[in-house]
Amino acid sequence: MSQKQTVAARAGVAVGHAASSAAHGTREAIRKNPKADRVYRTTVGVVGGTTVALGVVLIPLPGPGSLVAIGGLALLGTEFEMAKKASGKANALARKALAAANEKRKRRAAVRAAADADADSDAAVAGVGDHDASGD
């Protein structure tokens, strides 16, 4: 497979850079106006806090509750330093949990494969004996 990016991937990267530049410029303009900055930070705080709260409520239910909470922390982290630190720690913890789950899945698959191989070899041995005994 070629290491070159597809046209769509290059276009996506270009759009991402343009959006990032536009967002950065918009934030700088907002920060220059104290009222707009206060409104913006309050809005980010309310939306991010609501997202975290929703994620915490969803954690016991089946679905991505913890991911929603981490997303809310990331949103809060765009404006608040403490949330940025908490988001970094939560992301590290999520990566560690994912690695542990993947390792457990690999071990389980290896145990299953070994059990299947043993069962197949036992069946082959039993099948040879049955075949000889039946006289076919």
C-alpha cells in the first residue's frame, strides 16, 4: 500500500488547518473584548459542565458514558487549566484501560485457541479409534 495520502485525506488536512486557523483568530478576537470573553468562557463552562454531568449520569448505563464525560472535560480544557489537567489524566487512564482490555482479550483468545487445538487433536484421536472400530 502506498504511503502517499489520498486526495480526500489531503483535503481533510487542509480543511482542518483552515478551521483551526479560523478558530484561533476568532478566539483572539473574543479575548480582546472583555464582555465577549466572559460570555464565551461562561458558555464553554456551562456546555462542558453539562456534558461532563451527562457523561457521569450515563456511566452506569450501557454505552459510552465515560467517553462523554471525557469529551466534556476536553471541552472544558479549552478554556480552563484545571480541566485541561484533569482531561489529560482521564485520557491517560482511558488509554491504560484500553491497553489492559486489549491484553486481556489477546490472552483469552490464546487460551481459546489452545483449547480448540486440544479438542481438535482429541477428536482426531477419538475419530481414528472409532473409525477403526466400526470397520468402515
